[in-house]
Amino acid sequence: MAKFSKFQFVIWICVLSAALIGCGGNAFEGISDDDSFEARLETARMNIDEEEYQEAITILNDLKQEQPNNEDVTRYLSNAYAGLAGLNTFDLLEVIDDLDEAGNSGSIDMVGLVFGDSDGLLTTGEVPDKLENLTEAIDQLNTIEDPTDDQIVQMGLLGLSRIGMTLAKIIASDTGNDSLTLTEEGIQSEYDTEPDFEDGDVGDEDLENLTNDIRNVDEA
């Protein structure tokens, strides 16, 4: 049996490598692509589409560490946090069309029907988490220096949602009830007379957020 010289062995390795790589390809392409930035971003996008928001947030936060100024990552993070709060902004125009058809866009009833049940009922215990996630969603979009028209509309929708949830927080603090119907009729039913909120019910951060949210709704 003939023995390979070192030179022949090197040639054989080169030929085999060329065969594996092929015409400009990469023998390890299938392995490396699964862990590429783009592949992980697409996985996060699919997670959002499948309402697996926490999984998407975990991936996107890692990607943001790698590329802090990547607007796709920022936009998807906003979508994921909004979804975690209960608002689907991934298909923004479709959501707005659905609200328009129901006659609920631009009203507090819309917020209640999105975040509560079919009557706008939600437990007050879930309000803080929803508020926190809405704020995260808004903060992400705020980092985009030149937002598109869709992103401006999305910010308005997020702002309107946070206005509603801030109102829910204030009413929950004032009444001490375990649940709240977040509609105009439901809010009116909480009070026999005009509500008499105390200073402690509305904090400086709430007021600042409400000011920003009103501006964003107006711009949208």
C-alpha cells in the first residue's frame, strides 16, 4: 500500500476542503448562520409573532448589547414589551383598523377593551406590570432619532395606552378595589360624585409621563 508524503497529504486536505466549500460556499455555513446576529433577530421576530414575548426580549437584549444603535432591535424590543403588556403593535395598522371598525380608537374604552376582558374589566394587581412594560416599550422607541410615520403612530397608541393604565393606577389607589372596569361608564360607576384624588395618588413621574403621552397622542 502506497504511503502519502507530507506534501501529498497537504494537497489531499486542500482538495477535500475545496470540495466541501464548493462554489464560494462555506462547509460550516449552516452551523454559523444559526447563531448569527441576523438569525437571532429573525428568531426574536418570530417569537413576537407567536406571542412568546419574554423569549424575544431575552434575545433582543443580548443583541442590543452587541449593536446598541440597531433600530430593528430597538423596534422589536418595543413591540415585545408592548406585547408583554397586552398590546400587539407588531401589526400596527391592522390593530388600528380593528379598533376603528369597533369604534373604540382614541378613547379610554379602547384601552380597557385591549387590556381587560370583553367588558374592559381588569384586576388592579396587574396594572403595575402593564404600566412598567408600556413604559419600556415607549422608552425603546424614544431612542430612535428619526422615527417613521408608523413609529410616530405607534408611539401615540402606546401613549394612549399608558394614559389609560395610569388612570387605572390612580383609581385603584384611590378606591382600594381589587378590580376596575376601564371604560368611561365603568369609571363613572366608581364615584357617586366627582373623584377627590389626594396628592399621593399622582406622583411626579406619573405627571411627566402623562404630559409626554398627551404630546405623543397629539402628534400621532
